[in-house]
Amino acid sequence: MAKVCEVCGKQPMKGKSIIRHGLAKHKGGIGLHTTGISKRRFLPNLQRVRVLEGGTSRRRTVCAACIREGKVTKP
């Protein structure tokens, strides 16, 4: 199953997880230093939902934002 919303096309995005150590300057330290950067993925909040399409109900993979906005009609 692809991690893509079938209504709006929302899909995973790339990003980075940044790890910083040290005490901030405004707290009396010498500042934060980046000690590690690793790649990560931001996944959409997908749900399997029954959706009315043309009088019949079908299962669709839809993101939570589309469900909240009312872009899909439930039976």
C-alpha cells in the first residue's frame, strides 16, 4: 500500500532530525552545538475509511485532514 492520500495526494516528505547539546547563551552557557544530523521521513496520518462513491461504499486511504475538512462522505 502506497503512503499517499487518495483525495489530496499528500505523501511522505523528507527531513532531518537535528541533535543539539550544550547550554543556551541566554541561560549562561556557551551556546548550543549540533552534534548529530540524521535523515527522517514525515509520514501523513492516513486512515482506511469507507467512502460513498456513486451510491456504493468503497474503502479508501485518506489523510485525517481530508476527513476533518469533510472532503469525503461516509455511508
